[in-house]
Amino acid sequence: MIIFKQAKPLNHYLEQEQKAGKKIGFVPTMGALHQGHLSLVSAARTDNTLTVCSIFVNPTQFNNAEDFKHYPVTVEKDLEQLVKAGCDILFLPGVKEIYPPGQPKKTYDLGLLENILEGSYRPGHFQGVCQVVDRLLDIIHPDNLYMGQKDFQQCMVVKKLLELAGKGNRIRLNILPTVRENGGLAMSSRNLRLNTSEKKLALSIFEELSLIQKEFPHQSISSLKHLAEEHLREKGFSVDYVEIASARDLHAPVQPGEPAVALIAASIGKIRLIDNLVLN
Ligand code: AMP
């Protein structure tokens, strides 16, 4: 695996490879890698001739300074995992490579997506996501981009970004299923911050999503939401939202017959977790 820390040499290298006929698959991450990330690398390897992964803890997408400060960093272990997974190139930039000093930060018209669910609880988060993904795509020029359904709204935001930035016909966005631990907890870098009993408790989020999925045909949306919220609060979670929305555009309430997704964001102490399940 070749490691690049600077944007220009990476851009130049990939340009040559693309001219030579290589097809590039790209997996952007913030590191602290787990099987969820590695499933994206594996898909990129299957579909492409060159797999590029990036690790960059993007400051502009953190609306909470404490969360940024405590975001897990495990670079040595990440490198080992990427080599084992067969990743060809790792981009490991510093902040100045992604946000060159003096360059104004772009803003993106994300419409409804910016202000609902994650957008409403994490102001500015999706602008930050767009800034980093837009910049990474300009450096890497992939044919295929790989993201996880675990971050359902983020996938929609990036789809919109590709349209807004005129990249949608050049870059294919591939959304891969959420990888879960035994018991159903969605793998997440933030799980590293949970102790054993908190990890056990965190399973309740998937249990509530599964209950909503089972009962969706039989109960009203409002009672399903209410029940899940109540269960989580009783167990000690602080609940930001339980929503059942259109899986096409996250409009809520979902209309009868439309594909639906249930989404939960809840915190155990200071650790905020999100998960979702498509219902039909
Ligand atoms: P992150 O490092 O959290 O920014 O995630 C990088 C990419 O990995 C994003 O596209 C995530 O949606 C994806 N991802 C994170 N967790 C999982 C998971 N459990 N299963 C599948 N993809 C995931």
C-alpha cells in the first residue's frame, strides 16, 4: 500500500493511473477502522482496479468540540487493517492539504436535508461533510465512491453534493449495507468509547429499530415512534429523535406505499449513536 500525505502528488499519481486505464474506487473515512469500513474497501476492490482509502478526521463536520477532541485515532492499527484488506493507496492528509490556508470554504444548498434529523441536531455538520467530500473527490477523481447506509442521511447529502457539484455523471455512489456486531449493534468508531455495560445497553437501539420494522404494518407511525422513544428513555438514553421517514428523501411522515426507513439518534452519557433500518 502506498501512503500519500499530500494532495498534489496523489492527484498526479492517480491521473497517470487513470490514463493507463485503471478504474478507481474510493472509500473516505475518519479512521478508527472496523469491519464496516473494511466492507467498503472490499466492495471497492471487487469493482475497481485501484482502491484508494482516505483517513482524515474532518474538523469542519464536528459541531461539538468535545466530540472532535475525543474522536478515536488508531492510525497504526488502521494501516495494518488496510494492508490486510488489500487497499492500494491510503491518503492521510493534514488539515492544510484539505483546506489550504486562504481558500474560502464552499457552501452547498442542501435544501431540506440540511435542516432535518442529523442536520437539525448537528448544525453545520453536513456543510462540513460536503466540504471534505467535494475536496477529496477533486483530488482523487474516482470512478466509484463507497459509503455506508449506517449514515443514511449522509448518503443522501453526498448524492445531492454530486448533483450540485456536477460530478454525478462521472462518479457512481455505491451505498453498502450496515455491518453489525453480534446482537445487532451497528459498528461505529464511536463504539470504542463505550464501556462493556454501555455497549450492552447500546444494543437497545437496534432492538427498537427491529421492533419498529416488525410492527410497521400493524401500528400507527406515531405510536411506534412514541413506544421506541419511551423504551429508550426508560433505559437511560437521551433521545434526539426516533423518526419514520421516506427512504427516498427522508420526508416525514412517510406516505402509505412509499419505501420507509426508521432512524434513531440517542446518547448514552456523552456518546451519541445513530442507526437506521429500512422497513419495507
Ligand atoms: P466514518 O469513518 O465514520 O466517517 O465512516 C466512513 C464510511 O464508513 C462512511 O461512508 C460510513 O457510512 C461507513 N460506515 C461506518 N460505519 C459503518 C458500518 N457499520 N457499516 C457500513 N458502513 C459503515
